Amino acid sequence: MSLAVDTEIENRTFAEIEVGDSANVVRTLGEDDIALFAVVSGDVNPALLDAAQATNDPFHRIVGHGMWAGALISAVLGTKLPGAGTIYLSQNLHFHAPVRIGDTVTATVIAREKKPETRCIVFDCRLNRHRRFRELLARTQGRPALPLAVAHPCDAASLGAVGDLAAAGLIAPILVGPAAKIHAAADAAGLDVSGFRLVDAPHSHAAAARAVALIRAGEAELLMKGSLHTDELMHEVVAHETGLRTERRLSHAYIMDVPSYPRPLLLTDAAVNIAPTLEEKRDIVRNAIDLARVMGIETPRVAILSAVETVNPSIRSTLDAAALCKMTDRGQIIGSLVDGPLAFDNAVSPEAARQKGIVSPVAGRADILVVPDLEAGNMLAKQLTFLAGAHAAGVVLGARVPIILTSRADSVRTRVASGAVAVLMARARHATTTLVRDAS
């Protein structure tokens, strides 16, 4: 067992702290944390200590109580705000849900009131647990697994992703690639693939083409990238005669579980379209709206981002934002509320929107963030992940079927969440097709 703690401790005096100042820590609960908490607290409740053995499902390992998470508040007060020298006088905590192994918890304190006569500060304290991916997974349960074609799954990472999705009951894998390499990778990953369908293909180019062909033939309803370059797979996807194109532009959307944000946050496009035109942005917006509605957001709020919140002819993204809003007014984009240009702060913060005098049903409450280009989207996604403790699942939209692009760096949680989103999209599309056929 190893113990790692932050060594940097901050300190701010009473005079330096202003009402509204905040600080947070982000921690992921592991089995070592449970054992250490039991030793320190003396709580050896079997419901707590046996939690890790309750199930192998990373979304449902339950911890008996949330006191570990509550202790994080003390950590923020003692090391961040106010920091060293803080005297903790009283607290009033309410726990609304259990914390589970693998959960990432963000503990935030916000200065609410200063009392000069006693030099005391009252803090609002919040514990936010990553739970939205688990809610997505719950919506997929109780239905048959969907056939998924995996192009060239010839390394342990991509096969591990397939195994995670299959274990979650989401997909029935079809492994497409060189049989010998797939079996060797499975052995390296410790994964039994004897129950999976295997379609032999000599190399990665052939595997991509064959996987797309399986989709076109109706033998698979989902597509997933294995250990080949994304460009190789997408080349087959966008081929005019043999690919999976529709009337829509393909785009990628991240589903961000940001612990400090009160709702799921979709970010698009940070992976496919480098510098989209206005027409392409319209499709990017429409694709994201479809995804949001499948996720249960009936009327998603779409924020078209720029560096500023006013139209500036010198900044193309503000002109595109204004045009997209007018398209919404004229019925060219339906099923959502669209506003822009909005800067990032006033898209997600009601207080920032109020300070700027922005009156809008979207500002401060965005469900979808539409970035100006791939560079901005990529940087924003990584900032949310590495600075705000967000988890990000992703899927490619606008093709005949959802496409899952995995990364070696993806966690089990992210892989399963990406698969859950793709399954929800595929089922929604299947239901729509069935309704159309029945009506005809």
C-alpha cells in the first residue's frame, strides 16, 4: 500500500479573503483509501471494507458511507482556503448518496460571509461526485447487446476496451483484423475472446474496409476503432460509394462529466473538423442536439462559443454564432435553444452572465458548448479534464451508426461511458427507423 499526499499548503489571511472566493480538491476513491480510512477512524464496518469485492463493475462498487468524502472538506479548509492555521469551529453536513470505489469527488468551499467582529468566515461546502456516466449506463441496461464491429483490435488496449464494453453487457463484439495478431493481443491482455466473432483481415486497411462493410450489410450496428490510425478508419467511413456517410457532416462530441457543473456538458467539435465552415457548424450543432436529446435533455441549451459575447466583424466565430442563432429562429436548426456568441465564462456561469448584463435562456446554463475550431475544442476538453477533474466520453456522430474512437489513455469508466452513449444513439436510431417503416 502506498500513500501519496499533496505537499503544497496555501494560506490566506482573513483580510485577504473576499466573499465568493473558492478552492477545491479532487480525489478518486480507491481500495487503499478505504483501508487507510478504516485504520484512522476505527470504522471496520464490513459493508465498508468488503465494498471492493461487491462486484467487478467499476460503476457499482458501493462504499458504505460518505465520511471519506466529507473529510475532503477539512482538507480544503486546512490546506487551500483559508489554509494553514485554520481553526474549524463547526459544520453541518448532509450526505445524499453513497460514494463508490472509482468515483472522483470534488470538494469545494466557497466563502459566503465574513464576520469582522469575530474574524470568522462562513463557507458553503459542496461535494460533487461523478455520477452522470453511471446514469448513462443505467439507461442501457435490460436490453440486448448490440453487435459492434471493431476495426483492427490488435493490441491489449483496444481489446481491453472491447472486453470492458462486453462485460458491461452493452455490445456483442465482432473483431475484424489479422486473426493471429488478435489472439496474441488477447493473450497479452489476459482476455478470453473465444466467445467473440472474429472476421479475418490481412492488415489494418482491409480491417477498416471490412468493418465498414459489416455495418452496411446490417451485421453490426456500431463501429469502433482498434489499434489503427483514426485517419485509416475515417477514410473508409467517408468513402462516397462504400462508406457510412449521410446528408450530415460527421462530427465528434465529448460528453463531459464535470464535478463542479450541475449538469452533463457536451463539447463539440474537438476531434474531427479542424476549421468548420458555417454550413458545417450547422451540422455539428444538429448532431450535438440529437445526442443531447437521446441523453434525456429534452430542449438542450446550445452556447456558440467565441472569445467575446458581442458580434465583431473582425472575429469570424462571432459572425458564425450570430448566423447560427438566426438559423434557429428560422427553423433551420430545431429542438433546442441556441445563443451566441458567448464567451466560456458567461456560457457556464450565471454570475458571469449577470455581471456582463447578458439576458439569455442559455447563458450560464449551457448543455452544449460549440467551439470555433478543433484547436479551441481540444484545449478546452483537456483543460476541463486536467484542471477541473472532468471525465470525458466521446462519440462520432453524423454517420449511419455511432463510431467509438478509443485512446490508450482512456480509463475503464471512459470506455464504458463512450460505449453507453453509442448504444443509446444506435437504439434511438433503430427506434426511429422502425417507426418510419411502420408508418409507411
